[in-house]
Amino acid sequence: MTLPADATILAFDFGTRRIGVAVGNTMLRIARPLLTLELKSNSADAIDAIAPLVEEWSPALLVVGLPVHADGTAHDMTAKARRFAQRLEIAFARPVRLVDERYTTAAAASELDAREAGRAGRFVRDQLAAQLILQAYFDSPDDSNPAP
């Protein structure tokens, strides 16, 4: 898939309670954390919460972290993240890429210092995880899909 030279991309660290969001563009190829959405009940809530971001940023591509076990095998959240990606593609009529997110939450947590523990820390952690997911997309050769 070829994107414009200066296209915006939004990335998501999907969770059933929170979704971390990051943003970047194809010119700089640097991801930055944006925000964390707190979900109230279901996946429709997630699409409704994301809609204003898509309106504001007009992304050419959406990237979703694909959670898998350390050995690459799927688990319950793998299927949920795939369904979330499909719902994004349908709701916003934009291409969606899945990116292997192994260890991104742990890596994000390690970047946080002790002062950011607790609830606020979880919100920051989710944003950082989304940033790592998007940076992995940017760093993959030819923007290939590194997801298993």
C-alpha cells in the first residue's frame, strides 16, 4: 500500500476498557502518544469515541496493535483486536493494518517512572503502547505488515 508523502496515521493499542491512541505521519515517520480513550461498555462505544479523532486528524491509515502470546500464537484478545480492526475499516472507510504488539505494554510501562503509577499511569501507558505500535509500523521495511 502506497500512502501520500505526508499522510497522517492513527494507531491504537486496543483494550476492552481503554484504547491508547498515537499519531504520526509518513514524512517524519515518528510516532507520538496522543491520548487514551476510556470505554464505558462495548465496541460501539469505541467507534463513537474514535470518530472525532478520525474527523480531526483525517488519517490515511489506521494501525491496530495485534496482541499475541510471546511465541506468536493467538489468544482471546487476538480475535477481539482483529474484530476491532474490521469495525474500524468499515466505520471509517480507511485501510487498517495490524502490527504485532508483543511486549509493547511492558515496554511502555518500563518507560513510566514511579510517579506515574496507578490509574493515571495506566492511561499514559496505553498511549505509549500505541506510540510503540505505530513506531514499529514506521520502522518495518517498506511498511510491510509485521503482524503474525
